[in-house]
Amino acid sequence: MAAGRDVSGGLEAVAVALWPPGESPAAYSPDSVPGADGAVDPTEVTFPGCPCRARSCSARSCPCLRRCAAPLFECNAMCRCGDGCENRVVQRGLQVRLEVFKTAKKGWGVRALEAIAEGTFVCEYAGEVLGFAEARRRARAQTAQDCNYIIAVREHLHSGQVMETFVDPTYVGNVGRFLNHSCEPNLVMVPVRVDSMVPKLALFAATDISAGEELCYDYSGRFRNFPLSGGEQKASEEGNVLRKPCFCGSQSCAAFLPWDGSLFPAADTHSESSA
């Protein structure tokens, strides 16, 4: 491991290096935690377990694997299969060597300390899981100088409904909070459910990644996913007053970081049932 203390404080199975050495940049938690509003508890176990008694579950017989192709479900604490089950990946946490480092223009960043193959689970984006009202309150309290760590993930269901998850690692989070945006990312975010309908925001390698390469994902969620949401589209149309410059340096760089206006006053039509 490169010089520098373990950012996770021993909470991860694999140490997270820090460069340059110094104080850890934030309070660390390897998993998401209930937000201060108490609206959502990501630690609650609500899914039933599978009856599989084999060491590893089979897609043909395991109900966890047969629920549907998307969203993704892993076997959970109630399942009878063993810890070595191949359908237990994200829940095992960090398994690759990473380093939090100071970048030239983007503040903190994360880079790989080993080669990572395409499709490998890299890390979760963990923090406080908030209800809509608290996420909106925190977003509106930010100034132009503040870093925004709140991520809003919207999953579009076949019924036409939209399932929303708000995660904020501003005060407590894991190594995922230090990942920077790129308009041509090497990570892709996938919601993965383990114990309940509150998903883990899992980041997988979208391509083969070399040791020393910075890890980035698309903050907008458009990479390999849906087009702009209504809030993002409105922000783009209204100009770039609230948006921050993007320094990803890719050929397709959009010049500004993605910005989701759905948590701001113009989007007050959000239904209270989502709070």
C-alpha cells in the first residue's frame, strides 16, 4: 500500500490509502446509515431469505436471482446459502486496493492501486439515506462555495412510477464520497438490493482500469442509463449560474458538472408521498 494512513480506520476489509498523509478527510462508514431525519433505515431487513442450502445459489432455483433482471438483488441475512454464495458481492464491501489523493484542480479524488477488470465491483457510494424533504432542505442550505455530495437516484418502474433514493455522505460516508465526475467515466453506478428495497449504490468497473488510474463516474447517471431528468433538463435550459466547471479533461467534456434542479424551489410540485 502507498504511504499514508488507512482512511477507513480499519472498517474496510482492504485498507484505503491516503496521499499525502494526514488527517482523514471525513467521518467514515463502509455502509449507508439512517439519515438525521429518520425517514429511511437502510439497515432494516425486510426481504425474506432464499431456502437454498447449496454453498452457492443457482439462477434456476434461487428466488433472489429470479426476482427480475433489473433491479438487482443479492442473497441476504435471511438466506440459507453460505457466505461464499456467488450472489453475495456488493455486501462483502471493498475488495480492491484504492487510494484517496489530492488532485490538482478537483480536490480529493480516488485512484486504483491495482489493475481492476471490467465488471468488477469497486465500492459503494455510502452515506446518510435521506427522505426527500431532508435532502431538499440540505441542498437549499448549500452556498455556491459548498461541495455537493447529495446524490438522487431515480429508478423508473414498469408501472410508470419512479422510485427515489437520496444518499448524502457529507457528514459520514465511505471512500465513494471522494470519487470525481467524468464525462467519460470508468465506473458505472448500479442500485443493488440486499436486505430491503433501499438499494446499495454500487459502483462497478465499466472498462478495464489500470493501476494508478483515477476512478470516476458520471454524476448525472446518464452513462449507460436514462437521458436527463426533468430537473436536470430545466437546469440546463436556465443557464449555468449555479453550475460548477468540470475538469475531467475528456474529449466529450460538457464544461460543467451535472446539476439536478429537482431539489430546488422550481421543483416544489414533488409529491409529499415521496418524502
